[in-house]
Amino acid sequence: MDDQMIDDLDDDIDGEDLMTEDNGSRRIDADSILDSLVPQSIDWRETVRRHPFGSVACVALVGYLVGRTKGATIMAGITAGLSSGIMRQLSDVFEGDFFDF
């Protein structure tokens, strides 16, 4: 996602921050994102209640298509995040007293 899209998703109609909790940490709220993406004339909550299997099938299809087109980029991001997390953990272990001889 580009920064402009994130900024657009981040602002509610009232102007409050949708993706920041009270303690300052960031989280993604799926309801607020869908509310900002889907036109207000469509009641997506009622549609999901009436057609749960169709909704799951549509989400699976979109996930499949996104995975087919952007899968390599997504996997590169996931592996980069995992490797940086592992390296951070290893650096904490190696800096400790455990390996001092």
C-alpha cells in the first residue's frame, strides 16, 4: 500500500484516527477500513449476514488473485520482517552474559 492510501484509510468521517489505539499503538480495524472503502449505500454487514458462504468465497477469490499477482512481494516482505525479528533476537542473545567465557 502506498502512503496516500494508508492516510486515506487512517481518517474516519469524523476525522478521528481509526488505526491508533488510546495507548498510541497502531492496529488495523477491518470494520472501519471496509466502512471507508465500501460506499455507504451498500450495507456490507447485512450482506455478509445474509450470504456468509458467498462472502467467504468472494474473499477467498480476492485473496487468491492478490496472492497470484502480488505473492512474491508479499512473501519478500514477510521473510524480511521475520529475518529482522530473528536477527534482533539473536543479537540480544549474543550480547548477553550467556556466551561470555
